[in-house]
Amino acid sequence: MKQKTIQLPCAIKEDDSIVPIEKAKPGEKGYLCPGCRSAVIVRKGEKRRAHFAHKSVTDCQIGYQTALHLLAKEILLREKSFRLPNLSDKYFKVNCFSTFVNDGRKVFLSYPLAIQLDLSEAKVTAEVRLQNRIPDILIECKGCIYAVEIFVTHKVSDDKIADLRKAGISIIEIDLSEKKEMVSESELTTLLCNETDNKKWLYHPRIK
């Protein structure tokens, strides 16, 4: 039986720099699989979706998941906007409401708190140690600190959540575990930065 080709959304170079498939050209050499570090080649064409593929037949089991995780972190580090998930399915009146007047009385209508953060002046870093824990991404914006965890194959451990919670760090999980097939850089950017369906709070001080 012919082995299914593993399609990778990005590759790495010898210096571990990340190259999305959109920025690679056919025939270019020096690309490696982020998982097994064997040689991969650029595949682009009118009838196929652009991707990196292993140059030789391989039983690499972690290439796609590792590539997805690395590319997600790279996108979050460079983008200047990030949409926080809703705090709850319930409605909040704190910092998030519109006021209407009905029969002389004020009526407060509130919405779930899903804020689009402007990161143009924020500090966004990767692999920073906090409380002996290392979040995938740390966002420091307007006096608030958010630890962002990217779930591809392994959920965040309860111990890690507890330690970050003790430090007063709000924790967001982005679930990419269902992305089993090739996803483009632009699709992943939209999912990570502008959507909330795949995000949830693992801890926030307003959530009991």
C-alpha cells in the first residue's frame, strides 16, 4: 500500500528559522522537517495545494503536528492583533455594556467579553519561564498578562495551570488538535488572531 504523503505547512532551516510554505520557492534546498529533521522539498502547482513533503519515504509521526505548533507560535509572535475568547456564555456588565433608556429607566444590555487586543505596543514573547513553567506565548498588554497555550497533541497539565494561576496569570488555550489536514498560513492566522471558536480560558480571575 502506498504511504500517504505528509503535507507540512512550514519547514525549518539548519539555524531553526521557520519558513512557511508560502514563502518557499520550488527547487529551493536546505529545508528540514520540524519533527524528524530529515530533508523536505517544496511542492507547488496549479492543481495541488502548496506544501512541504519529505524527500524520501519516511515513517515520521510528528512532522505535521510539530510544524503546526511552530507555525502557530511564529504567527502569534509577529501579528499585531489577538482576539480574546469570551469569558463565558453568560453576560457580563463589567467593562462591556451598552445603555438603553426604556420608560425613564436605564436598562443595561451586556455582551460576552471578547476583546480584540491591539498588540502594536504590547510585549509578546515565547518560551519565557514563569513559576518554573514555560507558556508557549506570553502577551503583556496594557497592564494585563496572558499565557497562551497551543494545544496540538497535548493538553496543558493541571499542575501547569495551577502554577500560572498562583502567579495571577490568565491562561488561554487555543485548540488545534482537530486540524489533521494541511492548513495554510493565512487560514491559520485568521483562526489564531481573529476567531474565538477554538479558544477558551483555562483561568481568568473573573471566572469562578
